[in-house]
Amino acid sequence: MKVLAFDTATSVFSVALSTESGLWYSESNAGLHHEELVLSVANELLARAGIVPADLGAVACMQGPGSFTGIRIGFSAAKGIATALNIPLKTAPTLDCMAHSGAVWPGTVLPVIDAKAHRFFAVLYRGQTRISDYLDATVAELAAILETDPVLLTGPGADAFLPEVQHLLPDHRFFLDPHRNRGNAAVLLTVAQEGPALPMYLRKSAAES
């Protein structure tokens, strides 16, 4: 099946296209310019793969959490394509996709997204099993639920999170995932599932609060 996937949840914007012939991928640090890029990059990947939109069998996007604007842009693009082509829309939680690179890590995997106001969106994984709820938490709150095993920090908030958590847990072993700042559209192709297509917001947007 030919599947197109969008990751617009953070400033690292990525699009992936999977076909029977291979994988096409684009990634850039888009900042706040996802809306300008999402369809043009998708069309570029389709052209590189030698297919047209009508050939797609499904489309996928990040469910969240992440940037409110970015998630909405991803959902709008994916829903528009799915509706126009009458194909399934698949989603996956952003933090699950970020944890995917640590599936063989012999300890806890902690993907984090800087949620501002001294808080982080986070979840705890061990292997391929999620072991916590999806959280909007302070560093102290996350430190309090970590066990003694080594922690792999991943996601775009890892670099900001590390010095704060080390201050609270100086004897704990933390490691930075070398892929922590990568886009995850290619992971979406693997883990996204068809189901209720609703964004995951762990808090209200600044405009709503």
C-alpha cells in the first residue's frame, strides 16, 4: 500500500511516503512554516516516487501532543487528502513515535517535548511498552516517578530537560538519544493506526486558557 505521512507536531517538519518500490522522505527545521510546506513537500515526494495522489491507499499524521498550530495543520492536510481520495486517515501519539527509536534500550525511555511554562509533555516507555499516562508535568514531577534504571532521553525537549533533571537526580544515569531532534514521519508509517481521528491536547492553547 502507498501511504503518505506528515509529522508537523514540532519545529522539525517531516513527510514520508512509502510505496511498494521504497521510501521517500523529507525533513527540515521549519519553525512555524509548516503550513507553507506541507502540501508542496507532499507533492514533491509523490513526483519523486512517480505516483499521483489517486494512487495513495492511506494518509497519516501525528495525533499530538506538540505544537497546537502544527498539529492542526497536520490534521487539516491529512483529513483533506483522506476525504478527497476516500482513503483511511491514520494517527499515532507524537510521544509514542519519539519513543520508537529506544525500543531496544535496556531501561526507561523518556521522550519529552518542551511545553513552555517550565513544563514538559512526556511519557515513560520500557522497551515497546508504555508504562505511564501521557503527561504535562514539571521536571520535579517527572523526576519523582523515574525508577533507578538508566534513562534514555529523546525528543526535542531532551536538551533542555537534561540539566534540570540532573540537578534533582545527580546520581541517576541519563543518556541523550542521538536521534532526539529528528522528524518522525517515517515512524508514523510503521505505528499509525486507523481509528478515531482526534488531536491529543494535554492542555488548552494559550489563546484558549
